[in-house]
Amino acid sequence: MAEGKKRRRDEAITLGEPIVQNDSYSEISVSDLENYIEVIFYECAISAQYTANIQILFKIEDITQRMIPTEFTKKLSVWKHGGNKLVKKIIENWLKKQEKNIIAYFSTPGIETCTMVLLQRSNVTCTINGKPHRLNVESEKAKEIEIAINLLRYPFIVMEKIQRMRSESLLDIQKDAGNLIAISSNFFKEAEKMKSELQLLLS
């Protein structure tokens, strides 16, 4: 049995899956988060070449189907799945400890794709389909809520960032190369920031 557990753990590491022990994460890898952030960047950069709508994202699984299969392209969907699973699992565990009004707020349809999160002292406001949804809680808890929502909507945050820096109505890889390189060179810092936010929700 012990050998079987070790084998499953080794397989998880190989596949880039987060390791769960007793419903909590023993360690959050900056490297795994950096891989996740890189995949989201690819999805957004490719999407922004075809649409100015931040709500439309092409999935990396569909993108790689049109590419020549390589070891790298095979890893992309695994990195995305692992990072997405890690974020959602930690937020789910965090939500279990919250008051009913916060749990209800997170069940609001479209909260993962809201276009804006505004934090004002003890108020959190999410804009969903042009309509503000407000929640009043203590200021410390409001910050946690803002972090959790922004972690869920991280792909749209990246898409917003790329759409703001593009030189024309659609992203142009050649004209906007400098800004894209600037974003991609911050993957590690972004991963460290994401790790600290996830750890805050675990504490």
C-alpha cells in the first residue's frame, strides 16, 4: 500500500498535478504556478489576435490540436489543468470556513468571469454583465474575498492586460512584441505573488 501511494505521488509530480494531503496542500510550487501562468499567457495572446472581447478565450487544448505535437505542446494542457485545479481546490477549502453570506456570494453566476472587482474598505463589488454585485464584510475578510475572486478570474486579468497594451484594435505580434516580452519576463514574479495569495487563503 505504501509503495502504491509513493507511485501515485511520483506520477502526480511527473504530470505536474498539485499534491493533496488531508484536503490541504503540503507545498505550493512556484515553478508549477509559473508554468500555469505561461499557459494562460499563450491562451490570451492568441485570443487577442482574433478578438477584442476579453470574455472570449481560446482554450490551449484547441490551440495545440492545430500544432505539430511535441513534448512541449503536450505539457501545456497538463500545466493548465494542474494550476487551475490547485487554485480552485484551495479556494473551495477556504470557502468551507466562511460565513453563509460569503459562500452565497461566490455562488453568484458569472463571478469567475466578472469584468471588475472593486474593494472599498469593507465592501467588495463585482461587475457581472454590467451589473454590480456588492457584499459588505469586515475589511480583512474583504481583502481575502478580492484575492479569491481575482485568482478565479486570473485568465481574464491577463487578457485585460494584453488588450490594454496592444497598439491597435487587435493584438499584433510584431508591433506589440516589446510589450508581450515585458509581460512574459514577469512570469516568475507573478508566480511568487500568486503563491503568497494562495498561502494567505490557506492560513
